[in-house]
Amino acid sequence: MSYQQALEDIKLGYYEAAIAKLDPLLHADPSQAKLWYAKALALVNLQRFGEAVTSAQLSVQLNPTFAPGYQLLGNACTQLEDKRGAISAYKQAAHCYLDQGDKKQAQTCLDKLKALGPQFIPNEQKSFQESQEFFQKISVDAESGDHEAALNNLNWLLNFDPKNAEALAKRG
């Protein structure tokens, strides 16, 4: 039994067969993030969301920069109506995608956040206030000597919005 065979089963919709192939592989080597992700993917398709969350969490614990793992975790948490877990997972997925230069997938994750409910759809006033709070935190970080944190936050914002005038000015 191989990982490739399990992936083929997933593509064909044979989710139980995929899990049956993945379980012995995971038993032999539980440190493989891709195996946990594949199992989580099969479990989501079987609507076994609780188990999918566990497998997806293991996947991202083993590979903290694996954006699809966070995205799948967000999906499973959403299905379980765990908004806090979904928000956290989608935010982390967006961050990872931006770090990898994939703005399209990052935007997909941000759209998923907005879809979680009206409280996550910023109106102009809320956006302005949140943006001011974000820049205030950056200023506090810089003034307290934590220049690395300030720059990291500015770089993250500029990866997503390269023409943000305030971020460009503060970064300069």
C-alpha cells in the first residue's frame, strides 16, 4: 500500500479505501504531515469532521507552513460550527499563502473568514478602526524596540496590499 494509491483513491472518491491504505502508513511513520493531510481530506469527504480536525491538526503541527492543511482544518471546523477554530485556521492559512506568494489562495481564505458571518465582514468604519489599531500596534512595537515584529507586520500587510500608502510610509 502506498501514499500514491491512497491519493488515487481520494481522487476517485474511494475515501474509506484511502483511509484503509493511509492508516498502516501512519502507524509505521506518524511523522509524515502529508499522510495526515490526506487522511483529513478523505475524512472531510466522508463528513467525519471531528476526526478530520484531529488529522488536519496533526498535519499542521508536523508542518507549520503547510497552508492547505490549515485551509482544510478551517473547512472541518466550519462544518462543526467551531467558528473560533475556523477563524484561527483560515487566518493561519492566509498568512502561509502570503508567505509563499500565493495571493489568490490567501484571498480565498479571507473570503472564507467573511463567509463565517456578518461580524467578520468589515464595514468602512470598522475597517478604518481596525486598520488604525493595527498601525498603532506597529508603532508600539517599534517604539518599544521590537523593530522585527513591527517590520514583520508591515511586510505581511504589504504582501497582501503592496500599495498601502500608510504601510509603505511607516516601513520607510
